Amino acid sequence: MQAKKSNEKHTSLCCGLGHSVPYTDFKANLEQWDLLSRRPNVLPYPPFDCHPEILSGAILPSIGSLGVFHRYSGKNYGFFYMSADSAEPLSFPKRKHAKLKTKTTTNYRNLHGYTECTYACCLSTFARALYELEIGTPIEPKNVTSKKDENYRNIFRGWLRTVLYSHLEMTDNNSELARDLLSQIDSEYDGEFMGEPPSLLLLNCDDIEFNKQRQSDA
């Protein structure tokens, strides 16, 4: 996901009719948007060492997405999310930085048997979609759609194992959560140790904790 900050007012983010995505626009880096929406093969560039098909091999487009932070009053910030392919340039820009707008589409779709969230108007709806595994692409070994998909998932799990292992070794961190996750990710793909692994955030959340947090926010 590519994080953005918008200095404009976004007042109608949750006003779409039914499941339609409401109109909004924001300034963005069009090169980054193009990469995330088209999802071509990429070249690893240190320190981000990744497989070339990390984007192109995914069966769900929201592997490439945008998260936009915006100020709505004083020091208070809001947030909205969209799959990168649910946005398009506002006009025909010739510059690197220009405005994107939401496409006329729905905030959910079903691809390859998976429900995918393409737009979330605020942080709470984004969090729920993440929790329900409706953003991103599946990497578990079951329910693969093709040999290519099976290979992609295996490589991605291996890459995640490498990231976790590199963090644990470099920081001498005895995180039980990280080690438990590492033990549950099976893969035949062995990546090389990362001297500068990408930043990592692990959240341990079950149904009780999630519902408790939602009640406190209500």
C-alpha cells in the first residue's frame, strides 16, 4: 500500500449510494499509481529485496492500493483506502504529480471466489476489511486457482519467512508472536538473509479484542 496525504477537504467519503464508491479526488504521484494499478514485474532495489512478481503474480488487484490521510478539522485526520485500479487520472496530465479521482464502481467485488474490498471511506471500515481478509491477495496454500497462483503463494510465503527471520536475527528479538508466525508459514522457497529487511508490524488480534475495540469506539 502507498500512503498519501491530502491537504484538501474530503467531506462525502461515506455518502455513496448502496455499494457505489462516492466521487473524490486527490493529488498523487502518477508513477506510483501506475505501478500499483498495472502491477507489472518489478526489479528488486536494495534495501527492498522482493521477488519480481510480487505485484504481477497476485490474483487480486488490491495487492496494489492507496491509503490517503486527510485533515477534516484542526489536528484531526481521517483516512480512506482504495485499490489502485479503482482510481484514474482526473484529466490528461503531463506531469508526474497530478490528481487522481475515484472511478464509478462498487466498493466490493468478487474475483476467483474471493470477496475483495476496493474502497473504504474511513479507518474503521478499512480495519474491518483487513480483519476479514478482504484487502490484499491470498497466500495460503489451499484453494489455489492455477499452477502460477500456487507458485506465487509459495514464493510470497517464503519471502515473508525471510523478512521475519531477518528481523529476529538482526534485532535479537525474542518475540513469541513473530516466532509463532514463522513456524506457521510453510514454503519451499528460501530467500537470502536481508541485511536491511523492510519495516514490519505484527498485530495479534482475536474476535474478543476486535469487538471490544469496536465497542469502545462507538
